[in-house]
Amino acid sequence: MKGRRGDAATAGLNFDVVVVGAGHAGCEAALAAARMGQRVALVTLSVEKIALMPCNPAVGGVGKGQLTREVDALGGEQGRNTDRSFIQIKMLNTSKGPAVRALRAQADKRLYEDWMRHTIFRTPGLEVVQGEVASLDVSRETVRGLRLVDGRRLGARAVVLATGTFLRAKVVIGDRSYPAGRVGELPADHLSTSLRAVGLELGRFQSATPPRIDGRTIDPARMVPQPGEEGGLRFSHWQEPAARTQVPCYLTYTTPDTHDVVASHLHLSPLKSGSIGGRGPRYCPSIDRKIINFPDRTRHPVFVEPEGARTFEMYLQGLTTSLPVFVQEAIIRATPGLENARLVRPGYAVEYDYIIPQQLKLSLEYKHMQGLFSAGQINGTSGYEEAAAQGLMAGINAALSARGEPPVVLTRDQAYIGVLIDDLVTKGVDEPYRMFTSRAEYRLILRHDNADERLSAMGHALGLISDAQLEQVQRKQTLIEEGSLALASAQVRPSQASDEALESLGTAPLTETQSAAQLLRRPQLLFDDVVRLLDATARDRLGGLPSDVAEQLAIRAQYDGYIERQMAEIRRHKATEGTLIPRGLDFHSLEGLTVEAKDKLARLQPETLGQASRIAGVSPADVSVLMIHLHRRQADS
């Protein structure tokens, strides 16, 4: 190949990995595979739309922020790209425990796209191809590449589908609908037909976005300012974001007048008219759905958030709707602070095909199609963070597949990414999947603040994390271990000075000598408070530690008992979780299993006993029976 993009215009190109779609999943997949040394083609309907943020240009949030930190710890791009482009950042749930704290940033959407496009075009081995995929090229249940509508064929050892909301998609506003993956963008109709032709089962979902308004026409005085947080917050473990002035968001609420406008026009909603049939996300409902489901609520929050530093457009989070445009204008005018707001872009819904995710292995490769992977909304998820996490893992495993190497699978006790993929593949979806901390049974272990400690060694082994980055994590871990020993050995004795200091901090004076680690368990005391109580020698050892190390020491001291209990639970479940189920096992021949369990296990083909235990309809008794059969099989072999 002679050029970076010119050669992609010729027919019959061969690659190691081809990624279809250049949204958040596709960008991560293509970058990961290319950084692992593969020749990669990234196919997109429009080069100008790479890494577009069609919904709120925000990254992170509770559960989602953990995913972005994990993507970064493994060597992905979303965290770094957000740090380059955010206009506001804050830590959520600071008054709660560390298991549910998470970063959230409002990005400049154009800057986010520009930086991601810049990164992609500068990555060696990564070619961008503009075109629509017509069909997969499949031979003997093995993908060999794909063909574009314009006649070009791209050969590949592995293909990643990351098509977002574009498969056989239509946009709906009121009683009007037309084929589109997003407003102003053509859908991908041919690929759905090809996927069905090779035996994949598709479902139908819908998503929606709120109207955008001109920020010069709002009244901030009638809303509550929502400022960012200073202090060097960042998603990426590897770089300090450049200093910048943060832009405020605003909070307002709908009123009974707002609800009256919606209620009086519900007959025009696509939800009522039947013009849209796909299931939408339960946890991000439209204002129409809120009025239907919660008729007694007198108000709902509306966050007025800027789309960027160089645009006046603002995003109305909480007013998602696909009602007719004149109704959207009336809804906006009935909301405090927005009485004179001018509509720039109306909200709309998009209905699209997705692939039933139980057809996937935990590697995100299709069970019955070697070399074919998928990631993002095509797998039935919602959100940029869920897409990026899947895209990274699909790209890694596509690269490994192209090299003839076994896949990498993250487990539920290793990462939120493992929880996400296991939920999709094992439990399936009946609505667009969104990550929450409540989905992770080991969330105290899988905190946003220790993603680098958990995952960077794996990223380094894959070639996505540099030696210098791994050494940075190892230095941090060494400081944490040394600091833990110092906290355990440093003593604070009862004295007038210590009693006065403790009482001034709102906590009881000492009745006996305690270690610094014991004092740190008091909720009123911060790490620096405890350090000030120590003698000069201990202060020298602990006083100059980096803030991220001090944070880890405080969390370990405060939650040591809870963390150890979760670690013990993980150890108890390891045997079950890691017990492999032979491929092609005849579940119907196993005595003792219920008929429902046999049917579910035969259809879904779980890869491990732990995965089998999470399938709906498979009882603990069924798991015990299956375990006995597997042990007998192993003993006989």
C-alpha cells in the first residue's frame, strides 16, 4: 500500500481487520487493532462524521465514567480525547462512598470530533474508507471481508460491526418519518439484509434526542447554575489536561404548564400513533413517556448544557421528544428560563435494527461466524461509554483473531467492561442497555480510581500501554504499599494537642493510642487531617505523597473490611466462574437438568459455568447438576 487514503479508492484491498462504522465503538476498535500492529480499514458513511456526538456531548456519569476510565487504563482513546476537549468536568457522588463516585465531563462536540479524527488519521496502519457496506463476504461460516455498495471489496481476516443506529434506520418527528440513521444522514439498509442472509437474528430498538436551542435566548437568572469543578480532574491516567476556563450548565424544571402542553398533544406522539415500534431506553425516557408513566409528578429536571465553547447551541437534557416541531416549541416556552428560547434543531427519534447479543461469545465474536465481531449500539446498548468499551474489546479480539491467537475476556470481578459484556451475552436485552453501578456485584473493587491498577498490565501485554505508562502505575502501587505500612505503624497518642485538633474536626478525642490507619476510618477525617496529627518522621513519610496515592490509602483504610469481604466472595466464586463448558456439549442428554434449563443452555451455549448460572431459567439446582456432570467428564478424560 503506497498511500494513507489514496489506495483505499481502489478495489480488492486486503486488510487484517475491517471495522464498519466510525462512531465511538468503531474508533476504539480500529485504533486498538492498528496499535496492535494490524492493517486496519475503518469504513464510514461520512469521513466528516467520525466520532460524532449526536446526543448530549457528555462523557461519564455513574457507571459510565468507570467504563471510560477502564478504556483508558487498557490503552483506549475516549478518556484522552475527552480530556483534550471538555468544557466542564466534575466528580459525581462525592458525598457517597467511593464505589459510586464517577467523573462526568461536558465536551465541546466539534473539538471532540476533530481530535479523534486527527488521532485516527495519524495512526500507522489505519486507513479510512468512505462508503456503505452492501454485504459480508462469508465462506464456510468464516468471514472473509465485505463488499461496498460502489463495488469495492475489502478482504479481511476479521470484521468488526460498529454500525450504531444506522441499520435499516428511520427518523421520526411527529407523524413524519423517513429513512435515516441520524437527521441528514443516510441509513445502512443493505447490511441488515446481508446479516439476516448469513443467519443472524436481528431485533428493533429506538432512541431519541431532545431539541437544541440558541443559548443567547435563555434566561440564566431563572435557572440554577451548575458549575464545573476545579482541581485537575481528568479521565486519562496518562496526561494532564491543559488548563481552561470551564463553562457553566444550568438546571431548571418542567412545570404543570409544561406537562399540560405534552398531555394535550400526546395523540400526536409517535409513542401513541404507532409510527415507531422499537423499544426505547427505560432510563432515559422522553418527556412524552414521563408524562404517561408519572402522571402525578409535578416537575422533572431539565439540564441546559452547552454543545461547545464556540457555538451558542444548548442541549435540553430531560426534554427528549419526537413530538411535532410546533409542540416542541410550546414545551420549551412553558419551561422556566426557556420562555423566549429559540429552537435551533428539533428533537427526533430514530428506530434501527440491532443484533440479539446472545449470539455473541464473551470475546464479542459471533458463535457461528468465525472472525465476525460487533460492538456498540448494534449489540443493543446505549451510550458513548458502553460503545467505546465494547469497541476496544472487539478491536483487541479482532486483532488477536487475525493473528490466530486466543481472545482476551474480562470477567465480572476484573472490570465494569466485563460486567457489561457478560450481561449482554448472557442475559440479553429487552431495551437499550445502560451501565449502572448497581449492575456490578463487586463495585467496591471496580472503582473509577483504581482502573489503572486493575487493567494497565493487561493493556501493556497487548501492546496498548507503553513501558513508561506501566512503570508509572507500578511506581504508584509501590507508594501505596509503602504508605499502607507507614499508616499502620504511625501512632497517635492521647494528648491535649491531639484532642483539641480532633474536636476541631468534629470527631471525638482519643481514649487510647491509635494508628494512623485506624484514625483514617473516621468519616470526619481526611488524609491530610490525619497526617497533621503525626510526629515529624511520619509526616515526612506520608505528607508528600501524590494526591492519587493519598486517595487510595484513605479508601483502603476506610473500606478495608468491606473490600476484603468482596475479595473473599470473589475467591469463593472463582471455581464456578472459571469452569469451562466444552463447546458443543449436548445439554439435552444430561440427566437432572430441567427441560427449561436444557433448552436455554442448548440455545445460548454458555462458555463457563459462571455464565450458565446467570441465564434466566437456569436455577442453582441446575448449576449444581451441570457442575457434577462437568467434574465427571473431566475425571473420565
